[in-house]
Amino acid sequence: MRAWQKQHPRVHFHFTPTYSSWLNQVEIGLGLITRDCIRRGIFRSAADLMHKIMNFIRLYNRNAQPFRCTYSNPRKRIRVSLSSVTRH
């Protein structure tokens, strides 16, 4: 991997925090679009919807800030006892 990365200096790897997943980040992004762009919107066509979403993304990216992971103590992670799990 390091050799490949040396050959591709413009590529930067971004790792998700422990106990996180890229799906969580996608869910946050889609939630922002839904809340701030789509909900209660009026769209005349699919093309109009796409145009408004792309405008929202461009505007958002101008002032985007990284999300901060606040999970700091792996010992406090949620644990589920087997007796509390519903069996089907």
C-alpha cells in the first residue's frame, strides 16, 4: 500500500474512527440534504430536484467543516446481554 501511495501522491486516505462506519457518515450527509434541501420543497421535475440538490451540495461544500467524533472511551460502549435479545 505504501509503495502504491508513493506512486499516487495526490491520493489521501481518510480513516473512519474506531466503532464508526462509512455508512454513518453517508447517513449524516443524506440527513443534511433531506432536512435542509428536500423536506417541504416543491420540485417541478426530477431534473429540478437534482439541480436543487447539486446547488445545495455546492453551497454546503464552500463552508464545510469536518465532523468530529466524540466517542472517546471504548470501555463505555453499549453492551447487550444475550437475555435481552428477542429470539425469533
